Amino acid sequence: MEAFPIVDMKKLNDEDRAAAMDMIRDACENWGFFEVMNHGISHDLMDKVEKLTKEHYSKCMEKRFKEMVARNSLDSVQSEVKDLDWESTFFLRHLPDSNMSELPDLGEDYRFMT
């Protein structure tokens, strides 16, 4: 079984840039995702985002999801998603246009993270 692509972001700034770009293109076309390493984002920030995302879902999204399941008579689905990793379904984009305004339940601490 082939392993999914892992892109080393440091390679985008050296002589391996073309190969890294090819890997990203291939990953997007054939996998739909890839893992990123050496991205330069601090572990502290990633931990904070994870914490705030879990708080957001525990307050808002999980309740809405369960209401939708009940409303649509999808009881069998509800039992299958008990252990869903909620942050893996969270999609927030900033470029080219942010979708922050489409997520009204996000707290101020999430919107203005430093």
C-alpha cells in the first residue's frame, strides 16, 4: 500500500523546489491531501488552535450535528460518529477570501488569535 504524500516545506526554498512542487501537484490531483512538515508554525500555536477548536465544537457544532441527525432520522449515523475527531471536520480559510463571517459561533479568542 502506498503511503500518502508528505511535503517538506523547507524544500520549497532550495534546489529541490521543482520536485516539492511536483509532489504537491500530484498529492492534490491524486490524493486530495498531504501532510506538511517543516512549515514553521509553532507547536504552541497549533496547540492553541486545537484547544479552541475542540471548545468550539463542544459548545456549538456537536449539538447542531446531533440535532440534524435526529431531524433527518439518521439514528444509525449518530451511533457511528460518536468518536469522530471533531477538529478534522473544521474548515477555515483565509485566502483568497476568509470564511470567518460564515462561522458566527466562533469566539473572539479564536478570531483574534496571536
